[in-house]
Amino acid sequence: MENENSPQAVEPRHRLRMLLRNPISLAGVALAIVAIGNIFLFFLIDQIAVKPSPYIGILAYMVSPAFLVLGFLLMLAGILIQRKKKVASTEFYPRIDLNDPSQRSAVISFMTFLVVFAVVSAAGSYKAYEYTDSVQFCGQLCHTVMNPEFTAYQLSPHARVACVECHVGAGATWYVKSKLSGARQVYAATFNTFPRPIPTPVHNLRPAQDTCEQCHWPKKFYGGQLKVFTHYANDEKNTLRQIRMLIKTGGGDPATGAPEGIHWHMNIANKIEYVAADEKHQIIPYIHVEDQEGRVTEYYAKDSTLTKDQIKAQIAKGATHHMDCVDCHNRPTHIYVPPDLAVDQSMLARRLDASLPFMKQQAVTVLTADYKTTDAATRGIASGIQDFYEKKYPDLAKSKQLEIRQAVTEVKEIFKRTTFPEMKLNWQTHPNNLGHFYYSGCFRCHDGQHVSADGKVVSRDCNQCHTLMSETENTTSVATTALPSFQHPVDIGDLTQVNCADCHTGGVGP
């Protein structure tokens, strides 16, 4: 005879309710109800907010659904435990009789719920996957760690390209690799073990052929580009100097013409590999060039600290690097602009008043001072600029209060987007290899020091990559195309014996 309290002795429609009457299942029910409410609320906020917080997405599509699933698991666990306690017979699984209207109704209800839950879960899972690929997830979730990268990204030429387009790309293989790497990064962020600053280059970055070249097709690069370089001097008048150059971008498809110009390097007609003597790839003692005919030329740096035997040992270990886009365009998105250049750009855009005496010099001086925190920097910048004009130009400080306040505001903004004391990061920690003004860049190889066995030299002839069109100081021409080379504003002797970055550090001038 069945116990009147056993599930078998109760009407079918009441059995589930009876089995749910235990602390574990009730906790699961409460958790599921709260999770459903949160999912609905966070989803609504995410849809209607103009600029939703990155945390809304992770709460709506990852955290809340996880708690919902946990609630269902607790409900199931409680039911199983309760059934074991109440079932006197050896029967464990319920008998389902679809001829019984109440059981048939319960089965239909359960199956309907199961289908709806599966569809909603699938949609939620896809939304969670989509969210983990979003810019907000990559850049804003970990404020301290990713703040420099996200800030620079927003100001970059690739600000409308999602992070995953370059860091992951298409295909499941690299998606899985990125998520495995992400798990390690989450651990580092959670337990505060991440390095400051985040080191570069990224050694496990996907090859540029799979990412960059999906939009930037090297074979279709061609011709030249006119570029104007604008500099303001550190003198009282902030003297404007502009240099116009024709940049020989080059490129070309071997099927239609000979590759030439700067993009000759891009493996269109040659295969280039090199050995780096440092982590940042700023010192290159060896270059290996193979042309389309299979002819190999090896260049060794005469001033290298590594001997040929040591370099060969590195090659034997597989330490060579295949040259691609990011060897020169190593800061395509996360660009930390040197203070000297950032101030030039602000003065050119008239966000800094060039009529204020020594504006260029003072802005760069306060930007490059040593600050422990961003708050300390904002205070130091304000006092540094205001004190300078109050002491050196008291009358001007009274007559141009608005211009000086605007200058203080602009210089603070420059600091916030170029220097990050909390991450020990600035323009010096991440060299930009595009060009050679503030960093070695092109001169890592084109320094006149790399020589082959038969006497070929990797030339440092500037005219290989660009042609001087004109130089002007304010409105006065100081050089034209009639002059064979660039005229430095200060006579420093033979320019072929010095690199730009020897003096131009991006900070206070020499």
C-alpha cells in the first residue's frame, strides 16, 4: 500500500509541486525568477541606452543567463533529492501515460517550455558570443589594463574597425586561440599580475596576410602621396615650419609591372626575413632577402654586438622573423603620439594659441614632466603653464586669461590620450616604426651599416622613399625642388651621419 505522502499517491499535477517543496529547489526557483527579471531589465537597457555601459552587456548576456541555468540545476537537484527521500518503492523514474489528460497536459507544457528555453538559450548564447567580440568588451571591461589601448584606438585611423578584425580575424581556429589566450588574460587582470605597460610586439598575433591584407591589398598599392609635415619651433614666436614631401608609397603587381617604392618590402617581389637582437625589434643585425628567381642576399650589420656565429646560431634556432605589414606599421591603431607632435597638431588645429609666447616649449615641458598619477599630471600641467605666464608675461597673463585657460585644458587632454602613469606607458615605451623622425624606424635597416658579402649596402639614401618638394618657414620658402636634399633649420653638419631620432625624442628639444 502506497504511503499517502509519496509522489505516487498524489495527483500527477501536484507531484512536481510537492517535489519542489524543499530548500534547494525553492532557492533554485528564486534564483531563476531573479535571473529572468535581470535578463529582461538588462536587455531593455542595452537596447534603449544611447551609450550603454560595457557591463550591461556582460550582465545581460553572460552573467544573468549563467545564474538562470544555475537556478534550473538547483531545482532539478532538489527534486531528485526530495524524490529519493519520499519514494518508498524501488521505482525512480515516473510513469508517463499520455492517455491521462493531466499527464498529457503536463508533458505538452514541459516540452513547450523546453523548446522555448532552447531557442532563447541559443539566441542568448549567440548574443553572448557577439558581445565578447565587441569593441566594448575588448576595450572597456578592464578599465585599468585596456584604458591606454582603448583610448588610442578611438583616435586612430582604424577607430571603426572592430578589435577582433585584427586581433582574431575569420575562422574558428584563431577564435579558439584568442579565447584561450583571453582566459589567461582574465586571470592576470583578476589577480593583478599583468605587466605595466603591456609589452609589445604581440608574439602570437595573427599574420598580417590574414588580417591587414583583407582590406589593404599590397599588390594594388601604387604611386606616391603628397604629405605635409608641420612643426612649430621652441622659440618665443612658435615659428611655423612646413615640409612638403612626395612619399613614394609604391607597390605593384608583378603581373603588370615591376614592384617599386616603399611597398617593395611587402613580399610582392621579394621574401624578406630578419633577426632581431631585442624584444621590441628595434635592433636588427641580420637581413635575409630572396628574390623571385630564388637568389639570396644576406646582410650583416657592421656595428652589431652579435657576431656572425651568434646570428647563425639564432637562425638555426628558428629565431628569424618574416617581414610583413606590422614590422613598419607596428602602431596601426594603438598610436601613442609623442608630446612634440601632439602639440604641433593642436597648434595647427588652433586648439592651442600660437600667439602665446613659448607656447610650444611650455606645453611640451609640462607634458614630459614626471607624474605618478593622471590626477597629479592635470594639477602639474595647470600650475606649470599658468605660473610661467604669470611670472614671465604678467600683462599678457591678464589680457589673455581665456586663451591660457583653453591652453591648459587642451594640454590636459593631450596628456590623457598619450600618457598613462598608472600603466607606466607613454610614447617612449611603444616605438612607432613608421618613418624615422622620433624613432629608429626605417633606419633599423637603412642605416648604411648592413653589408652583404659582395659589398652591397642597404642604403640610407632618403630619396629612395621620398622626394623633397618644398620647405617653408612661416610664408618664406627656404628650399625648393631645385635643392637636392632636405635643409635642416640648424646646421648640424653631414645629415647622413646622424639619425633624426638622435635629437628628436618626442619630448623637450635639444
